[in-house]
Amino acid sequence: MLHTDLLPRDTAVQLIDQSGAPVVDDQYALPDTDTLLAAYRGLVEGRRINDQAGALVRQGRLAVYPSSHGQEACQVGAAMVLGSADWLFPTYRDSVAVIARGVEPADAMVLLKGDWHSGYDVRAHRVAPQATPLATQLLHAVGFAQAAKHRGEDTVVLALCGDGATSEGDFHEAMNFAAVFHVPVVFFVQNNEFAISVPLARQTAAPSLAHKAVGYGMPGQRVDGNDVAAVLTVLGDAVSRARAGGGPSLIEAHTYRMQAHTNADDDTRYRERDEVQAWVARDPLVRLRAHLTSTGALDDEAEERFAAGAEEIATAMRAALNTDADLDPEDLFRFVTATRSPQLDEQWHLLRDEIERSGLADAGSTLNGGHR
């Protein structure tokens, strides 16, 4: 492959513009109507999930929530392009993609509530636990893809990350390993312009993040991350390429973090409101709605049906998270290793003694070392 074949376009691929009008592209085709309707339903549900999670944080039912409001096209597209044997390796901001992959909404919130690292069966859903540290999941994704390749499995791994993760050493190691060993993994960077308060210009001098791909010997491509049609097509093409033995790819989605990094962040300290408002017109949900309405594919009945389905998800989230969990403090030590070490056992007894002295233990707790 020539190095020129690895370079991304100068501008991001777009198949539906901000007004909802189709954009003709010589390389990528607009997905069919049924696919776009399924994507629109995902966008409606994703927006409702983000809104409901934000409300649960304010009510004290979630400890933290990194919103993907405005990035739902990337979330939905990531879930839709994968087959049943493929795996998704998400970040902490990818709850909508995790849920779209089939994980129960309440289970996807367990990490963010602070109960467990992962509240779902990763094997059943083929979704790795959401990763809070930046870029660590990329190494896991590459290793998993390499193992699948050795076993001869028809598995593609989609590894999600943000622009901030591209500044981490783990990103370099994952990219280099994937390219050298030609593993079936697609790196999907959601470039939302800020790594917490650090703008992209302070992270890289490259023309784009997609241009980093050529340095590792893999193709890179840029896509309008607020155009779900383009995300589906470009990302789907990269997944198909990996499945056919073409090796890894890097896809950069140009999008924007419409809300603060998390509920603990004050984004007014590092960006102007005018900048945020400029992205409102690029809303992925509004854009696809305009397109589907103009073609007659979306009517009021379908809108109501999609909204009702999204509300059912929100209702289930509220019901699950408004119930106090029955927690056992010994679980902090019980599941670290298959056989508990003397050091962990000592730490558990220290904590148990402290709990008993503080009077926090109640008649229903299991502080005698037994299982519930």
C-alpha cells in the first residue's frame, strides 16, 4: 500500500449536511432508509439516556456522569456497525454505545454510581468494562484482537477513545502493535475538541488526529461525527476491511462536547458560550430528523413511537437507580484475586474492625467474613 493511500481526506466525510440535505460522495454511499431510521431511533434513545443520567446525578443517584450529549451519532454508529461476534471496548463517556450494544441501561450505570467497576456480563454482550483511565482500553482491545486472530475467529474489535487519549503513551503502543501484527481492530477517536479543559491545539500539531495513522502504517480517515450516516458508512467500511484481513484503521470523528466534561467540571472557565452555541446547529439528532422528514421516511407516528421507547428506557433507569444497593464491604477484597492473599485478608480485618468501632455495622450486614 502506498503511503498516499493511508492519508485521510483534507476535510471530514459528510453524507448529510447540517440542513438535512444529502451530500454526494464518490467513495461513500448514503445508508438505506431502514438503517437511517434505526439510527434515528438510537439517537432519540441516546439523547434521553443522557438527559436522564444528568438528572440522576443532580438527585444524588449517580456519583458522576460524563455526558455524550451531541456525540450520540458516534455512540449509535459504533454499536450499529458491529456484528454479533465483534467486541466493543468503550471509554467512560460511551454509556450510550454500551446500552445500544444490548446492555441494560441500569447495568451500564453501575460503574458511574460507584458500586462496581462493571455491572454487566462482558462476555454476554461482547462489551468490555468501561475504562476510566485514558487509553488503557486500547491496549486491551489490541490484545483481544490479536488473540481472536490466533484462534481464527471472525471477530473485529472496535476501540473507542477521545482526543485526549491520543496524547497518552498507551495510544502509541496500541497503534504500533496493531499495525505491526496486522490485527483486526478499528480505532475510533471521538474528537470533541477538549480533553477536560485542554483544547486540541495544545495536544497535537498534526493536521488532524487521523493523520497519525500513516506514521504507524495504517489508513486514517476523518468523518463528520455529527452526521450519523457518514459515521455508519466510514466506520462500517473500516470494520469490513478489518474483517477481510486488511488490518487496523484509525477513524477520527469531528464532533463536540456540548456539556461539561462531567458534573464536577465548570466548562465556563475554559470555553466561551458562543463557541458552544455554534455547535447547536450541527446537532446530529436534528440533522437526521430533518433528512428523514424531508424524504417522507419519518412521520409523527414514528416520532411518537421512538419517543415512547426512549421514555421506557429512562423510566427503567430511574426505577433501578432509585433503589438503594445492598452493599457488602468485604466485596472490596473478595473479588480481587481467586484466592485472597494474607495481605488482603489483613486489610479486610482492619476495615471490618474500623466499621464495627464506628457503629456503622447493622444487624443485616455480613461482617463475619461470610458470603451473602
